[in-house]
Amino acid sequence: MPYIPEFITRYFAKDEPKPPPISTETAVLLLIIYTLIYVVPFYLSPTTRPSSTLSRDAPTVIRARVASVSLTCIACSAITLVILTSQGQATFTEALHALGYWPVGLVETGKCLLLTAVLFAGPLYEYFVVDEEWREWLALRPLFALKEWTTWRNIVAGPFTEEVLFRSASVPLMVAARTPMTTTIFLSPLVFGLAHLHHFYEFRISHPHIRVSFAVMRSAMQLTYTTLFGAYTTFLFLRSGSVLAVFIVHAFCNCLGLPRFWGRVYPPVMIDDKGEMVRPSIMWTVTYYVLLFAGAIGWYRSLFLLTESSNALVSMTI
């Protein structure tokens, strides 16, 4: 059984006469407030508010939004820290552990990344082998892309601030409230998913000629996969006790995007000696889907093994 910080043990002790510092209802309310503080400022300033003439991908918009969400993360983390340490419920060091900052969890980060890479075996094969992106990485060219504001937002700023707010600052509140683990893992990410629904409005503003039904389906799909992904990272956060681990996993997944579940996999266009295009072998596609399926099985079997840690926030029975 992993080591459980003393203050979290007290939260889960059913016979503990001292009540938890917060109720589940209050924790969920705070999660909603955190989400509003994260999103609403985007629409209060003409610098960050989307319009038909100002894209959310504009560098000025990205810089202003990153500054806004950074302040939000600091404020919400401070609120959670105060709640956890109120009335002597936890020491400052224990609260930092609950927030996922200490211990840093380098080993946990590597194991969580490996687990996620197993799940993405198919997409990794398509990215590095089929699309031959290994050549780009050999020259370190993808790292240069971090100079672009959209890449910086999608790979660094977005994943980091979202994990700080929706995992580090939010999940400890649910733990402190003695919320059942299933509820914590699947309810808190729903708020994370809802935080992305404002993209529906942004999409409608920037694409006024696209049908509303398409925009609704797009937002529904985004809500679904962000909620499922949030449940996964919440599980990883509880098991690893490391905000670094979930940030790296989030950045990794943003790099690869959603896995392909249909269609053929093609290598770059191949031309023979006669200058004619060579039809790619079906084995490229077969190999991809075999790896996709095998990766899912390997991920499932390794889920608890690769997330076991002495820094876990809660104890889970396999």
C-alpha cells in the first residue's frame, strides 16, 4: 500500500470525529468557480475576446490569454492551499504534496508517459515510421516550432495551466471532502470538459458560414474526449501525486492528437524509376491497427502497474 499523507488519511477516516474542511458540494462549486475564473476573463477584454476580425490564434490574443490563465492558476492554487491548511488540517509541506508539487515525481512522470505511449503505439508508428517524422526529430526541428505562439499554447502553456487548475488545484478539494474516488475521477473532469464549450462560441464567430449543427457536433465531440481525457489524467494525478506527470502526459497527447480509428495509413508518396506513383501496401494500415489494438490491451494491463507510487494521494485497490 502506498504511503498516504497523514492529513489525507484523516480525511478518509470514517470514524474521525473531526469533520473535513470542505464538503463535496462546496468542492464542486469551487471547481465551477475556478472554471469561470479561467474562461470568463477571455471575454472581458477586447485583447482576448474573439471576433470575426480577431482570431484566437493571433499572437496578441495568445499572449494575453496565457497571462490571464497564469494569474487564475496562481489565485486558485492559493485558495486551495488555504483550505487544505486551514485549522491545522495539513502542514504546508503536506498541502504541497496534495497539490502535486512535492515530491516532483520524476520517476512517476516517466512511468505515466510510458503508459500513455503504450496506448498511443499505433499513432506513434504512423507519426515516426509512416510519416517519417523521425527525420525531423533527428534534426530537432520540432523543437524550433515552440517559437510559434500557437505551438507554445497547445503544447506548453495550455496543458500546464489546465493541469494546474483542473488537477492540482481542484482534485485535492474533492479528496479533502472525502468524495468517493469514482466520483472524483469522473465528475471533476466533466467540469474540465465544460470549460472547453466556450470554443463553440469562438468557432461560430470565426466561422459564421458553417452550419450550426456541425458546430454543435464539434463541441459535443470535444466535450466527450476532453472529459474522458480529464478522467484519465485525474486517475494519473491521484496515483502519481505529481502535477509534472499529468502535464507531460497532456503535452504528449496534444502533440499526437486523437488516434485514427478508421481509414487507411499511407506513407509519403513514392515514385518509381519511371516517374510513376507506387501504390502503398495495405500492410502499412494493417500494422497501424494491430499496434493500436495491442497498445490498448497493453495499456489496460499496465494501468495500475505503471502508476503505482509511494507518492500516491489515495490508496486504490486493484
